[in-house]
Amino acid sequence: MKKKEQASAPGEGLMQDDRINAILQQRKNISEDEADSKIIKEYCIIETGGYCFGIQIEYLREVFDLKERADIIPIPFTPDFILGIINVRGEILPVASLGELLGFKRDEAAAKIIVTDVHLKVAFPAAGILDLVQVNIADVRPIRETGSSGGIRFVNGEFDYAAKTVFVIDMIRLFASENFRDKT
């Protein structure tokens, strides 16, 4: 007797064994290259310090205008890349210079605040948001020499966008690194 598949709420019940096996067989039949060529990731492209960076949308919580530089309250005795704190609807968040964390220059002309949430919420100032794009991971290539040091290990790769190179930030590696935890 064949089991009847029932509709259930997420997290309840199990899929039929034959359906699971069919899905597994489908995935097995897809070659690695074929699978890689079909993976699409979404990025928010920001500009800061004269460079373009891509942050995966899954780590992006919100973006808002930085009305005044005075909205960022400096904190004494912090590392150079910590610009201070900012109040975001009653939540106090640290503000860090993404460019400095990655070994690039600080952006003094920030007009936007990008709030990310990986292991903790952190706000990053940026000169602007260029776009939200979908990128096939096959189009992300290893990074070329940038002349930068240190933080480049937090960059997964790069891709082209509107005649510019976008550096893809590995947010998990950035926030999980001893370097970041020791500095904050």
C-alpha cells in the first residue's frame, strides 16, 4: 500500500521516500560544472572608499540615508576602523569602516548606512548603493592583485558590473575571523 502524501505546515511531517529518492537521483545526475553554472546569488553593490563591494543580500538587514555625520557618535580608545555607534530605531549598533577592515581606504563621503547581520549587527557607511543584482557564481572569478593587504582574505572573488570591478565580501569569514574579534 502506497503512503498518501499529506499537506502539512513547515517542519511537520516527512516527504515520501520515493520523492526523496527521486530528488536525490536528480541532483546526482547533475554534473558539478552544470550545478555551479546554475547557482545564482543576489548582491547589494555598494561603493565605499573608491571601490565597489558586493554583499550577499541574505546578510543585509537594511539600508538608510546617513542624514548627518554627527549621527555616528565616536567612541574613544577603539581601533581605527570603528567609527563609533549609531542609534537605529532604538537599537545601538557599532559602525565600522568596511574599507579599512578590508585593507582599503576609509570613505569620508558616506551618504548611506548599510546594516548587516551575520553573527552580530554592524553598520557600515557607504558612499552609495549602486544596485541589487543577481549574479551567476560562474561569473565570479578569483581576485586579481589589488595592491591592498590584510583584509583581502575576506574577499571571495570579483565580478564586473557596469565597467567596474565588484569585490565579493565573505561576510561570514569577516565576522568569524580572530582579526575582527580581536579588534572589536
